Amino acid sequence: MKWQILFFGIRDYIRQSSTKISADTLGWLAAIVLHAATVPTTLALITGLSDRTPNLDVVLFLWSGLVLLFLRAVVLKDMLNIITIGVGFMVQAALMALILFK
């Protein structure tokens, strides 16, 4: 009996909290996750833990997706995504410059 109350309480909480997540929030998180995809490999290269770079096709697809998200944000005049993706591009460029000029 107690487990049923717990189960239905958890189920109701998930239903209520999942409706609060908006499409904009998911798009914003997608941009951050895309930017973070190459960070572990890049940091391993910078610190000397690895000498293997990420595959070029992976990086090109990630950057292409980010450019498309950036253009979508510009068309929609979505300042949060413009700033988020723009800052991500700057961080990625700085990390690449550290690798290139090391």
C-alpha cells in the first residue's frame, strides 16, 4: 500500500515538472551539449594526456549544427541562444588556438 502511494506521488511529480520544461530550454541545452562534445578531447590535447585529435567529420558536423542553431536564433531574434552559441564559439576558438599555438 505504501509503495503505491510513493509510486503515484513520484509519477505525479514527474508529470508536473516535465510540463515546465519549454522548447526554448531544450534548445538552449542542446547548444551547450553540442559545444561541450569536443571539450574533453580538446582539454586532453592541451594538457598532454592524449595526442589524438577528434575526428574532423565529428567536429565539422558539430560546428555545422551549431551554425544552423545560431542562424535560427538570429532569424528568431532569440538573444539568449545568440549569446550562448556566440560565447561557445569564442571558447571553442580559444581552445583550438591553444592547441594550434602550443
